[in-house]
Amino acid sequence: MNENELTYARPINWDELNDLQKDYSGRIMYLAGGDYHPKVREGVAILIDLQDLEFDQVVCMDDMTLFGGLVNLQQLGDALESADLQEAISIEAGINLRNSLSLTNYVKSSNGRSSMQLCLNALEASYRLAGEDNPETFSLDLKKKLSGSFIEEMQIQNPVSLAFAAVGRSPKDQPVVAVAASKRSDSRIHVACGGLEGMWAEFDIFYGDDDGETTIRNLYRGAEDAWAGAEYRQEAAAVLLSRCLQKLWKETNTKEEA
């Protein structure tokens, strides 16, 4: 075989996949559903198509929802039934891309302006990559691993409680400031924020502690690029966080009254 030639394989079960992984270790590119940038990396000898391995399933359990790495953005939004997540996804992509881009390739390509990724971070989604036993939360290290792997399963704990708010140059543009917040327990809210390509920030707010304004302003200190200045981002982030917290508190009070 010419060293520039590529082998293509489409395994139909785990045994076939495992055999291919052993034979081509370190030289594999996975075809894991729709992709923003379907470019073959240097040194790849085989393209392994995962579409017959049922990684496009959503499983709803009592305590969590499980997503295969090939689910698309629309499937994910529909399963979680969150209006704010649906809003974030609509900012992220048009209907055609929402129905084609896979979770694996989305996470691999996401950056600090990716609305849905910020929501997933606020929900403390965890990802189990192929061949690994323990799930891990989102990080730049996880993104690097995805260059040669794929998400086998993403886990989100139930119930889903999410608020999202963003500002951009236009209503459907990627945000210059975005804040997502999720109630993770009776006493803790987890916040994720972004708006710059290289900005990933998360922190917790505890009931009876503070409103998070000082923390989020500090996170945006010096956060400047061609789209917005740091002072504007600090002011906007404080307002957006306040809106998210109000949504969550209103949701909690509504459930308690019901």
C-alpha cells in the first residue's frame, strides 16, 4: 500500500472496532458523524466510520440522561427539553447543521464563544471517551484527546435546570459575552461564561453566600479582542449573570408553589 493511501473501514460491532484499533494504533481518524472541519490529520492510515455502532442513541434514566457521541445538536436539545438550551443551540447553528453536526465533533471544535458548550459546562456534563472507564468534565485536555478519539458517552445529571443569556453583534451571531447557570443542588449553582475564543471560565455560587458579581467581573478583567472591550464585557457579564440567577430562582419558586 502506498504510504499516502488511506484504508476505510465501517465496523458493525465492538469486536471489529477493537481489532482495527489494535492493528492501526496511533494512525486512526474516526468518522464520528457530521463535522465542521473534516480534514485528515498527518500520519493517519485508516478512516474508521462509526455510524453502524449505535453511538447516536439517547437514554433517559431516573438520575441522568446519556448521549452517544454521534447524537446531533438537535437530538440533544430535544432530549433535555430546556428552552434556554434550545436558544443557545439556535445561536450556534442553522437547522441543517443542528441536524448533522455530531456531539463529538462539536465538542472537538468548540471554543469560548460556543453557546451550547457553555450550557453543557454549566450543567457539568461529563464525557467518557472511547477506551476509557472514567468520565471527565470538559477541559482543553479533553479537546486535545478528541483529535484521535471520540466521545462514547456524555452524561448529564437530572433534573436539568438551566438559564442562558448572551449578547452579540446581532441576535443570531456568536456571543461576545455569554453566561450559563445551572442549579446543581439545593444550595449550589454552577456558572460557565465565555465570549472570547480562548476563554473558558466556571465557578460556583452558593445560596446565602454572594451573587457572583465580583467573581464574574474579575474573570472578564482584561478580556479584550476585536469584538468588544474588557469594561463592556464586565458590565454585560454582571447583568447577564443576574438575569440567569433570576430565571433559576423563579423556576425554583414556581416548582415549590406547584
